[in-house]
Amino acid sequence: MPAHAISVDNVSMMFNLSKDKIVGLKEYVIKAIKRQLFYEEFWALRDVSFSVDKGEVFGVMGLNGAGKSTLLKIIAGVFRPTIGSVSVYGELAPLLELGAGFDPEFSARNNIYMNGAMYGHAPKFMDEKYEEIIEFAELREFEDVAVKNFSTGMRARLGFAVATSVKPDILIVDEILGVGDYKFQSKCEQRISDMIDSGVTVLLVSHNINSIKKMCSRAILLEKGRLKAIGAVEEVCEAYGDG
């Protein structure tokens, strides 16, 4: 079995950005037929390579626009890199855009089962986890209310509770510890800490240097899509502060 939980090998990601302001589908179709659509290449990531060991808590740092979220989405399988490859060894739970996969017309109850199915869990398994999820999310009074009536924080709480209801091999956390009030944030931090203590590999993105220092042993620093620093967390945090 490989020693690494995640291996990122020379990953680059390019997006085509439209240079024209197009209003409506009709204008888009006309321009496409006339071959008048013009795009500009934007490289969100360039030649990024690193590996995360099993059981390691690994930080990803960088300013807004550095490519952090793009990198996490590639590792989570949401995007396929333009160049390079990513290998993930084990079951992965990505805490990226919490609640983004919910159907707004469905109740919290129905979305729990639907989200569980997306993670590959059978209805019987979700029956066993349901009470724990609804209690952790603090949504007992709203379990049969359509999610479209939820606040952003309520959706995120439900998403976090579902995603962490089962201990994965690898957990990807993207700036979600600011969800809800300070009491709920503490619950989130405690649950993640419990996972770390049990040997779950964690990839953590945060703008908070103190959080990275507290939780991570190693880290990388991205700058404009390129790898600026990699190594011991103290060294990378120092480079981040100097940047």
C-alpha cells in the first residue's frame, strides 16, 4: 500500500475566459454560429506538485485568487486537470461548498438521504445516522422544512453534519470553520480534531495562520497559481507573512 494519501504531480489548470460580454442565450448561439466567440486563456494553477502522507494534517495557504479552491476541487474530483495527475488513496470527504448539492425544494430530511446517496451510502445506513446528523446540525425543528427556506448558515450546518457523519480516510476542509455561531464553530473544530486523533488524513485550507500553525505539520503556499513554498508549517507561514 502507498505511504501517501494524496499525490499531486505537475498539475496545471487552464480555464477559457470569455472576452465578450454576452447577454442572453440567443446572442451566445448567434456568436457561436458565426464563430465570433473569443476567449482568453487563464491558468489557475501551474506545475503544482506535492504529496500528503497518510494521517498527516496538511495546510494549503495563499491569498484570494492563488488557486487554492481550484486545487481542492481537482483533488476532490470536481475538476480534471488540464495537465498532470492526482492520485487519492482512500475514501475522501470534501467539505468545500457546504450545502451546494442540496435540492432547495426538498426538506432537510430528504436532503440528508439524497446527500448520503451522493456519498455512496445506502438508505438503511442513513437511517442509522439520521438522528445524529439532525441533532448535530441543530435543525430538529426544521427537519421537514424545505431547504430553500434555510439561511446560508443552516444549509452549511446541515452539509457539515452529513459530510462528517462517517469517518473518511481523507478529509478536505475549505474555510468552513466559520459556519454558524461560535458554539457551533467549536463543535465543528472538535469533530475535525476527533477525526485527526483517529488517524484521518486532513487537507486544510485557511486564511488564518494561527489555525494552520495549530493543526498542521506541513503546508504549501500558492501564489498566482504557482507553488511558492512547501515544507514545515512554521517556514511556510513565515513565507506567507512575508508575501
